[in-house]
Amino acid sequence: MTQARHDVNRTIANFEFFADHARVSESHAYPSDTGHHQYVRYDSVGVVVAIAPWNFPLMLESWKVAPALAWGNTVVLKPSEDSPATATMLGRLAIEAGFPEGVLNVVQGAGATGGYLTADTRVDRITFTGSSATGKIIGKIAMDNLTPVSLELGGKGANIVFDDADLDNAVHWSIQAIYRNAGQVCLAGSRLFVQRGIYDEFIKRFVAAAEDLKQGDPSKDDTEYGPLASRKHFEKVTSYLATVEENGGTVLTGGKAGEGLFVEPTALTDLGTDSPHYREEIFGPVVVVTQFDTEAEALALANGTPYGLNAIAFTENLSRAHRVAAKLKAGTVWINTFFIRDLRAPFGGVGDSGVGREGGQYSREFFTEPKAVVMQIHMEG
């Protein structure tokens, strides 16, 4: 319930931020000694197709809808078929707020519906958040029509804990990074690298914290850890748990399914870098733990998958923090924290985690068409 409230509060923040940002966004003018004046207009593009996922539905719908509307476009929003209600609610609220007919349109449906929308040549922009596999399909469709596209896709986030880290802080945020929303987060720190000198102590604290999470009714305020979102997704996550032993892995904690759609907070180790648990996005409460010795080794491991949405590092050494942040191949790097982000900052990934950036001026650049205007000015005197 607390996470659902955060979803709503962040939705409000998204609308307020982009409404204000569109009003005060900077423009550009270029003085000239040739008697010409040149400036840049940012024109609305027209029709935006926005396809949102099911894990934080309202927040991620608003992340696309708010800037698209703020810069004068119309929107066709397709939510996930697994979370249709919030988008319908958003559409009804738009009507109550007095939006003209056709400005915000909500279209329900499964994957084929998204395919029809993205292939329509009347569409001027496509923004999609979801799996890398689906994103690649949408990217090809967009390229056929030369439609600009923003793709925020999957992740297999690296979380590096150096031996000079504040262990209490590192444990706290590492737990949040993988078990928040039962691991159903594209930003999850699902590959945990711990320097050898602190490995035993860190793992002892991490396992204790994971086992101390309060599981239960997701509608109650004091519940910290809830079930997975659907039977289909539950079966996907548990299929990985069923193959831990055959891949040479060891279960540090968890590893079992509970009642209903609950899966225990799980930590695995002794898995090779070629194992599916290590390389593939499970999108559940499953972290793979690996020891490392040197900073160079940690960076090589962290950058060793096709994904690059985000990364996390814990260190009390400021020089190392800046050095590691520069070398990690990711769209966002958190140092000694997680999930904190200014809405003005760019958000997106590299590699299989997507193309494009949204947030602040980056959203303006995507949802508008910049136009250069050059005027000849006759000067007298």
C-alpha cells in the first residue's frame, strides 16, 4: 500500500513538474553581426503513442503523458493488459478536468494492439517502457516509418559493494534495490558484487535483512513485501528457481515459492556469468551474488551483460566514486543510495536497455520538433 501511495504521489509530481517545466523551458537565440537574427522554436509534433508497463502503471503512464501534453501534443495511451484500470482512471480524470475530446485517448489491449498503434503512419512519436524483446520489435517498426522512438527497456543492474563501504547503508539500499516491489523493477540491482574482504559480514547482514522483511497482505500499511503481479509472471520467476542447482548455484536465502503468488526474497551465489540467472532479466525478488577482488574486476563484471539501464556502487572513497561512475556503462549510476532521481535529469539506458532519454529538457527534445528561424533585420542609422 505504501508503494501504491508513492506511485500516486509521484504521478502528481510528474504532472506538476512538466506543467511548470514547459512554461519556463529555456529557448535559444543567436546574435549575428550580419544583420540576421536566429532563434529556435520548439513546436509540438502531433500524435504521441505511449505504451506503459504494469509494474508502476500510473507513475510510468504519467511520465509519458504529462510531458507529451505539456508541449502541446495529443496522446494515445496503451497500458499493459495486466494493469488496465489506472489508465482508464487517468482518462476519466482528464475528462473531468475539461480536456477537449481527443487530446488524451486510452486504448486497451494486448501486444497486438500496441503493434497496430506503433505501425500507424499518422503517429509522430512513440514512447515505450517494457521488455527489451518487445522494444526491439517496436524499434524496427518505428524505423520502417522513420518515426522517432524512445525505448526504456529491461535491465540487469549491477550493485557493487566495495570494502570501504558503510555496511549498514549498503545493506539497507541493496535490500531496497532488489526486493522493492518484489523485484518487479527494471532498475533492480539484481547482480550484487561484494569485495572479498567484507563478503562474509555483508552477506550475514544482507540475509538477515532479507529474512526480516515483513511479508503479507499488500493492502496493509506495514507490509514491506508483497506477491508477484500475475500467475504468468509467477511461473516465469519460479522457473529460474527450479534450475539453480543444475546451474551450479547455491541458495543463500529464500529460493522457494510461498502461498498464492508469493516468492521468498531470494539470494543466490556460485552461479557463472554465463548462467541464465546471471545474464537474463528475471524481474523478480532474485539477486545473484558474486565476490570480487579488485576495482577493475568489479567494473568488468558490472559491464559484462548487454544491459545498461542503471548501476549502483557503495564506497566512502570520493575519488573511487567518481572513477567508477565514469566507467560504468549505464544510463543512471547511484552512489551510496538508490531510486533517488531529480525529474530534470535524463533517464534511459544503453545497449539492450534502450535508446533515448526522457526527463526535463530531454523530454522536451523528444516531444517537440526544434525549428531554426532566421530573420534578416534591416538596421537604420
